[in-house]
Amino acid sequence: MGLPSETLLVANGIPHPADSVDMEAYALAKVCLHEQIPFACVKYITDGADGAASCDWENNLKDAAMAFSRLILKFQ
């Protein structure tokens, strides 16, 4: 447990074999965990959150859309 995100996840009883933590969906996940409701979140990381983020986002948007399309089609 070296990363703060791992500490947070372990403290809340959530396994942490992940490369990133989605802070925006955390509140939803926490409520679902508390209410024992299944929850899943899929996120596509398009940029490195640095000075090139806006360019990276534009360059990766099409790839993200295609990845989500493929994922959605698997569940139909």
C-alpha cells in the first residue's frame, strides 16, 4: 500500500488491482457498495493531465469512441 488511492480503496473494502481511480464515479460506487447494489464504471483515459491535455484529448477522442462502441456491442 504505497499509493493514496490504494489506501482509500482498501479502507473501504474495495479490491485495488487498477491502474487508475475514477474520482468522479467514486461517490456512486460508495453508495452502491453501502446499498449492496452492483456497480461498474468504464473510463477511457485520453490525456496525461498535463500541458498537452487538450491536444491529447482531441487526438484520442475517436479511439475512445471506438473502444466504447466495441464494449457496448459486446453487451447487446
